[in-house]
Amino acid sequence: MTADISVVVPAHAEGRILLPTLRSVRAAADVAGESGIRVELVIVADRIDEETRRVLDAHADSATLGDVELQVLEVDNGDLGLSRNDGIAAATAPVIAVLDGDNLISTRWLIDGLEQVRAHGDRTIVHPETIISFGARHTRWDLVAGDAPDFPPGLLAAVNPWDACVIASRAVFETVPYLYLPPTLGLGPEDWAWNLETLDAGFTHVVAPRTAMFYRVRPGSLLAAHGDNLLPPVGFLSSLDRAEAALNDARLFPRAIPRTGRDVFREVVPFPVRRALRDTARGTRSVARRVVRRIGREGAPIAPVPSAIVGEEWLHHEWAAANRLEPEVPFPRADAVARYSPWGHPWGEWDRERAAAYWGMLRAFGGAPDFLFVCPWVRTGGGDRVMLQYIASVRRTRPDARIVLLTTEPDRSTRLSEVPEGVRVVELRDFLSRHVDREWMVSRLLPQLFTQAAPRTMHLFNSTVGYDVVERFGRVLSRKIAIFVSTFVLDRTPDGERTSVLFYRHPRFLDPVQAVLVDSRAFAETMVREQGYDREKFWVQHQIVPDLPMVARASRTISDSAPLRVLWAGRFDLQKRLDVLADVAEEIVRRGLPVRIDYYGEAVMGDPDLETHLARLDAAGAVRHPAYSHIGEVALDRYDVYLMTSEWEGVPNTLLEAMTVGVPAIAPLVGGVGEVLDERTGYPVERFDDAGLYADALEAVLSDVEQSRDRAQAAHDLVRAKFSVEAFDEGMESVPHYLDGLADPEGEADAVSPEEPEIRFVADDETLRFLASDAPRVLMFAGSAGYANYGDVLQHKNVLRQWAESAPDRTPVSVFHVGSAGSPEHLAALRDWYRTRHIVFFHRPDEEIPEWLAPTPSAEGAAWPTHVVGGGYLNKEWGPGYIAVIDAMADQLGAETFLFSGMQIDDFIVPHIVDFAERREVSAFGTRDRQSFARVRAALGDRAAHTFDDLWEIISAWEAAPPTPSDRPFRLGLHINASGYVGDDVIAHISEMLGEVLQRHPDARVTLLNAYDDRRAEVVDTLAALRLFDDTFPFATFDVVDLARISLETAPGEPTPEGVARLDLDAAITCSYHTAMTMNALGVPAFLLRRSAYYAQKAEIFGLPDDFATFIDAPERYLKDFAAEDAERRAWTARLAAWIRGESVALGEPA
């Protein structure tokens, strides 16, 4: 007979916790059976691990399940949504119950849920009345029907009101199947998306009274893995009708809504934070981080529930029954219930304000735009004017396009009247409220809005909010949206810090960006040279200069009564250097030149010395005028020279405007000025702050007025040729994907399908032949990825040695990044350095592949052990990308049993590790530090192991130089890593520490320790970092020990390398964990610089003081003794050797 209801349970890596789920299905089926209801259980075994298979083999039988009809369906999806779909398709009943493999249902859930479907019809989705969580969290979640009087559907823009545990007719699931949304795609969670799609399809959500589900919360659960993901595009969240209905729904606004704009911002954000938020728009990223910390992530207040389940005897009964099936569910006595807190309905002000902000912004967008421009504000700056030129160009070349301009900062825009007609302007400041803060804007509101609105092209101008969204979610957004960014200059704070919205970004920040559109080659080259960005990402697009006629200027005699008239125009801020203009005015007076300066402008960003500068200008005879918005407002025929004194620029508008009307220009060669101004087109000044050079240029004009006019004519001709409207529009047509978006955005779905991997592998002919054979092997992945990182290279070599000694019949295959491949000759060097013949290179679809490498063959049916070698790369910065590579090794190279060792991890990466461990067979996850071990222990239990460091056997065998006389000069080892991920202001802090050393040891000598030999521009190690000191490095001579080269050329078991053996040091400063480890192993105390939380975690093992001064006063006190770690390491390597040999041994450490 056909079943009445089928329960679909996907299984993957639940192990023994699957058994309570099966038993709860049996208990509910027994109750349903009393009413003649037949129950079928469909277990979808999706890449299940050995432990889960053992549980199924032992308990998926009548002894456990009674009369429940059983199907076990084997699939290879690696995705919860697809597995649910497969189970539903295989089920035989007309009504389906969906249940996750680690949760429990109440005894009446199946019968009462089925009765609800029969009573309300096939368009009904049934939820339990309450969800009781257990394990890592204790909350009670009372669910509410979708048509409840006090439930506004618009809340789903901010919260997911229903769990995935549902009962519905088969027709519901066939109409709205679950989406393929694994966490690695950055989209999800699948149950929230399904709830939205079913609501949009018109299905009704109801609750079955007196039913419950018991929800297991595991540390680092799949839900947490989806926590930073975005919902996929769904009709519910992009509907303007939904937006209008939500905003007119009184249930979403139970009280008066706060005022919008600046008043609200002032009410809810303290002044120091408001000031810092304004700073973020100017590129001061470090201040932005302070803002996030100050504003924080405010938690919704939670009150405990009563200490007894009053009036709910049914719940007490079901709760106690669940405890009998799974003791981890607390028995519902009063003290246990008292620890529970309510969650969910009724949703509070926090969620309602956020939902209202989403719908308000969607309505303001007016639907899906073709082009979305994002900027801090529209004010007086040159960058704002350039942005308006881009918008105007789109309007000219694509007149029917829908354009939205979004401003992201709380300051009011003052020049919105200049926005081209027909452009929708949305100011984020109008949607700020107490609970709609910057963090939520970046983490949910804006990325969700961009995903749902899906503009064809999105262009960001100097908006730190927008840049933060792209940095965090660019990989997801770029599947549908062509993303462009623009910024034009490096700013400087009053205390001297250089800033840019491109600073402090993730190393792969620009990967999802089509191009960085800039206005000068000089700025692009600076970003490439100093920040390591890819030159090919930068596209120079000259701005438009209005086509103004040359001014008519009659010949006249210059004299004290008819002086040379000089025009200066700009904001009164640090960049424009009003103080230098005052220097020039005073130099003119000192030389007695017949020159008068007229300066136009207004204070914009504030300058504590502004009044002093203005007083000096007034005393020197300069004349102040109000700011103008366009150079045409000035009587230019009165002026003989345009003067600029900026410290930094792109290609400034005012300079170009002066050149186009034929006013001779004097300007410093900063930024992109030299691209338009030379001795042929004007009067370039070599140093921006040398008043004498400006005065010399003015004297040159005075001595030969005709020559100045010839130069002005040449300048005019240059600007007209390169900076016209026609040239701008022609340039825009040539920018790939800008005007017409991605060629086939819908086709991008292929890129996220299971059949089209984002990570691919290639190898040379020799390794391809080996991979195609049946020869036994071990796959290896390490953090060096083929690049010469001292510590990671030695770790990889050490693990290669361990496998060679314990399993000589297995051939190692190392996996490196394709960027490290170089040439066939370099591959030969890699093989020689690593003492391994076979190397496979991973790459992403958009990366260039050398022609001598070819795709690896299919590894279907293969099952090779895989060792993931230690390091500090599994963190927020790089972890998801590396896990994606390791994951792909299973699908494409035949990796099966995974072993991790020597890892340092942070909290961010734990959900990704859990997700991986649920889908793959992980025998052990070893860590090098205690913080990481605690995280892994909580997430993976007995599979956690404290393995210490994977290079320990190598460096602990090295011997340092014999002691030298104590009366010799103090000798310091110095390693510098100025790469962005190390932290802020590394060079400044190193300089301070070197000053502390020299204060105590004036005759100190230094030995530079170079730990990276890396072709990647973003890696700035010791030798490359020296140039960043700007001639302030205090040592004229120094020795160099190239640890990177030593790591490549040495092998485990060889004598101490010569460069290491002759190290004679009293102390070391280092930015590298492994360099600090090596120094300590050699008997040299080392101070590890820690400018970030992750580096502080690295430093914890060394027991260092917080301040360097304490350390350098007595460095010998801080020499770390690794005896305990050495003992733990020896125990681990013994277990590892036995495991490699195939012996039955547990690699993890029992709790």
C-alpha cells in the first residue's frame, strides 16, 4: 500500500546523532499508526561518512523503525537542498514531511500536520507550533501563521520566521523545489529562500497546534556557515508591490517611525562616531574600523521564560519524550526551563526597522535599475563632478536606461540639482535609524538590495560603504552585476597618514571588479607599485572639460598699478595647501613682483590652522572670493595665470578648465598633473611646497608674456583633443561590459551548478600520465601554494618526509597555485626544491594558464589520502578560498580521507570547517596553538588534535652559532612583512622599535631576515620593505640572511644551513610566526609584531609582554622553552606514522 505521509531526512555526517532522529520518527509514526496512517521514511544518503553509514547499517531496520516503510537513497549532491528534492521525488506518499538528520519531532507532529494539510488543502505549508533548541543554544521559538493578525509578511526582508521542518503536499515541493545553495557559493540559507518563494507563489503557511520540533544547535553549524551569505534573487524581495504593501502595513510600524535624515543620525549616533563616519568617506579606513567597534552590533534584549511550562502540559509531555530519545535535550524540570529564552515572534523594533529600511530603499529604487552609481554624497569635490560625467555619458549613450544614484554617507548632498534629469537619487541617510547602522548596511541591507535589484552595471565612487560591500560580497554580486570602482587620489590626514579607499583591502579585493576607472596613469601606477594591484584592472578614462572658448586677452603692460592677476581656486582643506599659497604670496611680496593673487573657495573639511593661513594671505595682499561651482562664473579675461598648490591630486578639474580657456597654468607635478602639464603646455613646478619655484614661474611669465600665451594655446589644444564629450563617450563604449553589462548574466547560473567547478586543476605531461595511472599516492596541500614562504615551505617538506618514511610506496602529489608555475624550467626547480616529482596547479576560470599545462584527467572512483599541511591560512582573510580548493581536490583529484595538521584558525572559519567536515571524511584536524584547538574541539569533538607546528622537527635540529664575547656590539635580527594583511602602520611601528633598540644599544648591528621570496606584488617582505622607510632606516650597513632561499634549498635531516649556523644574535624583531619560532629554537628571544587579532593569536605561544620596551630591556627573559610542545609533537608524529602505515589508530584526542 502507498504511504499516507513520507518523511524525507537527508543524511551526511551526522554519525550517531542520526539515531535519535530515527527514533523520533518511529515514535511519531506509532502515534499516527493508531489512526491508520501509514508512514514512509526516505533517508537521502548524500556522501555519508563511515560513522553515519555504520549507524544506518545498524539501526535502519524494523527494530528501530517498527512499521515505518524505509527507503535509503544514495546520492552525490553535496548539498542539502538538492538532497531534499531527490528524497521528495523518490517518496511515494502524497504528503511530505521534511526533517533534518539531527533534529527530533514531537509524537503528534506527523498526524496533526497531515490533518492540517487535509483540512486546509494542497496549497498549505504546515509548521510546528514551537521549536525547542538544545545543544549549543537554549531558546524557545514559537512560530506564527503567515496570515496571523499580528504578523506582517514584510518582516521576511529581515528575518526568517519559519524553520525547514515542514509538512506539505507533494505539489508544493514540485512547484517550488529547493535551490542549490551550498555555503561556498555565498548564497543561502535554502530554507529562508524557500519560504520566500512559497509565499510569492501564493502558498499559505500555518502552524499545527500542540506540536513541537527539537532543534539541535551544534557549534559552527551549517546555519552559521550561511550566516554571512546572501539570499538568492527571489521575486518576493524584488517586488515593488510587496514594498508598497509592507510600507503601508501598520503591523510593521506599531508606533511612530523616527524622523529620517540628519536629525535621526544625530539622535542615535554619538558625535565622535558621526565625525568618524564622515572620515570614512574620505578614505580613512582605520577610522571606519573604529566606527564599527563603537557602534557595534546591538543585540535584541532577551528575557527568560517562566520557570515552568504553565498551562502547556502537552509540551511538557513532548519535551520529556524527546529527552528519553536524546538525553542532550534537557529534561523539562523548572530549573532547566528557566534557562530558556524566547526568540522570534513577536518580532521587535530591531527587526521591524530593518525590514522597513529594506522595503523603503527598494521602493526608492523604483525597480531594477540598469545602472547603479554609488558615492558618499554629491558635493563640491572634483570626484563628484567626474561621477556626474559618467552618469551623463550613460544618459547620452543609453538614453532609455534606468539609472539610480545612491549616496551612502550621513552628510547632506548639496549639489543634487546637477544630477542629470531622469536619474533616481536615493540617499541612504534617509533610512538611518537606531537599528539601521553602518554594520547592518554593509552586512545585509545593501548587499541584499543589490542582489535583488540586480543592476546591469554598478559603479562605486570613493564610497567606503560601497567598497566594504564589494570586499565582503563581491564574489556573489559579480555573478549578475558588472562591478566597477573609481577613486582618483591618495588622501592624507592632518597627522600625515596616507589614506585611500583602496588601502587595507583583502588581497583579492579586485577579483570580482571588472575595472578600476581612474583619471590618471600616475594614480594607477602608484596602486600597482605600492599596493600590488593588477595593472590590467586599471582603466584610464579622462574626464570631460567643458568646451569653453579661449578668453580674449588684450596686450597690456604689467606694473604695480596693473599687476599680473593670478587665479587660485579650490577647497580650503589639507589637500589644496592654502598654507603653501600663503608662502607664495609672501615670497611675491619679498621679491617685489607686480602680482596680485585672487583666491576662490570655502572650508569643506576643516583645518585648525585655516584662520592663520587666511590672515597671512590677507597681510600679503591676496584677495579672497566666494567659491564658484563652474569656472564660467569667473571673469577669466581678468586673469593672466592660474596657480595650483595642491599636495596631491588626480588630474584636477580646475587645472583642466583653466587650460581649456587659455589661462597659463602653474602647478606642481603631483598625481596626474604631469600627464597634461609640461614645459610645452604650462609651467610645471617640481616641489609642491617650494614657494620659490612658484615665484620663479611667475617671473618667467612676467619676462615673456607671449611665450605664456603660446603655452596656453598648446594646453587648450591638448585638453580639447583628450577631454571632450566625444572622447569620453568613445572611451566608455570601449570599456568591456560597462554599458551593456555582462554578456550573459543568466548564463552565470552555470558557474554555480555542481557540474561547473570554480576551482580547476592542471599539470604538465609527466604528472598527467601519473594521475591517469593506478599508482598509489598521497595528495598534499600547503599554505605556501608553491610560493617561497619560509615557514610554509619547511612545513610542506617536513610532512613530505614523514610520508616518505612511513609509506614509501605512496607517491606524493603536491597542489600549488598556477601563479607559482612560471615556466617549465621553474617547475623543474620546484620539483628539485621539494624533492617531489608530481605537482598539480589549481586555478580559477579567469586565471591565465601556461600553454604547457593541461587539465587533469577524471579521478572518478579514486580514493586517495590527503594531507592538508599546517599554517595560518585558514582564517577570514584566505580561509574560504583555500577550503574551496581543498574541497575541489575531492571532486577532481580523488581526495577522500582528509588529515589536517599544524593549523591556526579563527572564529570566522569554523563554520566553513564544519561544513567541510560534514561533507567530507576528516580523520583529524590538528592545530598548532591552543586557541585553535579549543575552536576545533568545540566544533569537531574527538577529531581535534593538538599537533604543534609542522616544521618543528626541522628547526629543532638546527644549531646556532657558538656564543661570542659579551663585549661585542648588540646584534639584532630583523624581519619585516609590510603586506596589508599583517596590520596597519607596520613600518612606523618597526621604526619605533628600532629607536628603542638604539636608545639602549647605540652601536647595535642588524641582520636582516628575508622570509619571503615571492613574485606576487602584494607580498612585501624585508628586502622589499626597506624602500618604505623613506631614508629613515637607521642602519647604513647590515647583513642579510635569506631564510626563504634557505627553506627552498635545505632538506629535512640535513645539517644546519650555513646562513642559519652563523647567526649570532642577541634578540630579534619579526613579523613572522615561523621566524619567531626559528629564533627561539636557536636560542634567540624574538618579539613578534602583532598589529591584528590574528597576529596576537600567533604571538600568544611565546609569552611576550605587550610592549616592546619591556621586552628589549631584558630579552633573555622571554626565550620560550618548547619542551611541552615538543613532547606533544612527538606523541602526534608517532600516531601519524602508525596511521600512515595503515594501523588502526585514532589521530584525534579523546575529550
